[in-house]
Amino acid sequence: MIHTSIHTVDNPAEPSELAVAIRIGQYMLHQYGTVDTADVFAYAQAHGGLAESLRILLRALGAAPTAEQQAAPRCPAAHPDDPTPCDGPPVVHIHDSANAGAEGCEHHGAQLLAVIKDGRSVALPHAEPGTASRVFTAAASIRFFASHDGGGR
């Protein structure tokens, strides 16, 4: 079956996938190109919007990333040698005794807290109530990560 369409001034042709992707990209860049990084929710929303518009653009160009290239980014608290994935977005900031630290998902936040001396977990503004306590409690009962030779505390 051959699909035909009539193109008139009143019925312009549908825009191409690339034209749509470009317009979405322009819109997202206008909406989220500059975001107050102190506003974690706005920053996360901007990242998601820009990442999705880039995926749409790459798909329209026939250059969509492979499954291997789409590995989920890991939170800053994840140790490079830890093979486990994040269990969600960063929800806590783990601080050491000098007040240095990193943001992490509950899983990696607890693992980091398990190996630092005099550490504490502080929930990020968007985290559910009780998140910091759950991370702190989990850290008390786990090793850093299963393949880590140094053990926990």
C-alpha cells in the first residue's frame, strides 16, 4: 500500500523528525539553559529535559546511543571500584569530620559513610523524611562493598 498526502498551503507537510528534534532542543535550551544550581529540583529537572532533548536529536540523526553507551551515571559517593548500580538519585550528602563529602544515593551514601571516621549523613532538600537516618542505620551494618578488601569500620 502506498501512502500519499496532499500538500497545500492549508495543509503543509508534516515536519521531519530532525526539524521536530531541533525545535525541542531549542525550547529545552531556552527553558533550562541557565539554572540556579543551588535549587536541586530545578537542576535535576533541567538535566532530565536537556538529556531527553539530546536523545531525541540523536535518534533523529540516526545516531542514537547503543545500550552500552547508555549506562546510568553514578552518584559522586559511588566508589570507582564498586560495581553496584545506584538505587536512585542522590538523596544524602555524606560529610566527614572535616566537613568534606559527597552526595549519594541511599546505597552508595551508606557505603561511603561506613568507611569514613566520624561521618554523618544529611538529607538533601528533596529527600523523603527519614532518608538520612536510614542511610546512617544502614552504614552501621554494612561493609564498604562486597569486593572491597578493607572491610568496614
